[in-house]
Amino acid sequence: MKARTFGRHLREGSKSLGRNGWMTFASASAVTVTLLLVGVFFMLMMNLNHIAKLIENDVEIRVHVDAAATADDRKAMKEKLDAIKQVDTVTFSSKDKELKDLINSMGDEGQAFEPFEQQNPLNDVFVVKTKEPTDVAKVAKQIEKYPYAAKVQYGQDQVEKLFKVLKVARNIGVVLILGLLFTAMFLISNTIKITIVARREEIEIMRLVGATNSFIRWPFFIEGLFLGVLGSIVPIVVIIGVYSVLYNEVQPKFDGFFELLPAFPFVLQVSLLLLVIGGLIGMWGSTLSIRKFLRK
């Protein structure tokens, strides 16, 4: 395409936005609301995934070693644990360390356990972390069969419920985002249709004098792009501002409970994504509209 021709298409696409001012405003506003919701849901979903990953990575298997096990037995058990292909790390925690951690975790009430330091009733423990959190249950059942594995703990009910909730939340987020994107595409498509109807005679004249479908289509294609990009500006500004405040002001107050994704470069990535999505759904919506008209 020649630069002069492309410049003509840009001018026509821009002029069309001005000629249909109210429809442009209505469509861009609808896209703004839609993309704002998309951005919010996307940020929630990404942070949910981030928090879920942190929680999943904290899931571990605690293998309590039978008190009758000798040093050689413990060494043999560690070698067997290391040999499991799904296992990432195996850490030994002596019963003295277990008692000390218990006392420290209970604060002032932990002093009641100090007399047990002379005759420690706890077991040595192997802390096992898997490469994939979803392998925890499978690996735990395998370890239960090992000699001298007195007790194997990993919070079975809580872990399985956690994985189910996270899976449902992720699926719901994806469905909502896709639904919102199709809504925005429909709104832009209808706006372009109105523009096409208003310029029907002009388009018919262009076709009569030999203009190709591609030549007719490009201004509408560019108009849809502009509508999508215009609709993404406000969501980008709002998301950058709100998320930056949340991360800098709110996150420190909840430190230890949950951890948000760092504001930068996350907000820039979301902004770029919204800009691209806005442009794509704008072009796609206009393509659908003009294609139906040019088939007549």
C-alpha cells in the first residue's frame, strides 16, 4: 500500500470519528467500561495466581521418623526420599529443633514445654517439598509405605480443598474476561455498522467507480482501531493509579497475610495488554461489520 493511500485511509478513519461524535463517544465509553472491568478482573486473576503459587509452594510433606530408627536407617530413608522423581528438596529436622520451633511458635505459652527438653517426646522429621504442588498427595501416599515412616502429614483435606478453589476461581476469571471482550467487540461492531449505513451511498459510488473492497474497508478498519485505543486510555490511567496506591499504601498493612505482585512492571504489562486488546477488538469488530456489508 502506498504511503499516500494509507494517509488517505487514516484521514477518513479520523474524520468518521468526528462525523459520528455521539456514537464515537458512546462506543468508546462502552469500551472504556468493558476494558476497565477486564483490567480489574485480569489484575485480580494474576494476583490470585501469584498468591496461589506462594501458598502452593509452602505446601510440604512432614515425614515423622520412627523413634526406633538408627542413624543408618535415617540415612537410608533420606536416600529413598531423594530418589523420588517428583521430589524437589528433602530437609532433615532433628527432634530437638522441632521442640525448639514449637516452643518459639507458641510465645509465652511455649514455656510450658521447656521441661520436655531433657526427655524430648517428639520425632525427627524429614520435610519434603515436591516439584509440583499437585504431586503432594501422590508422594505422601508413597512415603507412607516406607519403613520407619511413623507419620506422614501434609494437611490432606486443606490442600485438596485449596487446589479445587483455586481451579474454580481461575476458570471463572477466564470466562468473565472472555465474555467482557466479546461484549466490547459487539459494541464496536454496532458502532461501525451505523457508520456504514450513514455512508451507504458514498460506499456504493466508490464501488461503482471501481474501488476495491480492500480500499473501502481500510478506513473502517482504522476507525475501529481508533475506537479501541481511545476506549483503553481511561482504564490504563485508572489501573496504574489505583494499583500503585494499593501496592504502596495498602500492601504494607497486610504484609504477612498476602503479597501482591510488584506494581512495576506489572501495571505497565497490564496497560500494554489493554492497549493491544482495545485495538484488536476494535479492528475485529469493524472487520465483522464491513464484511457483511460488502457481501451484498
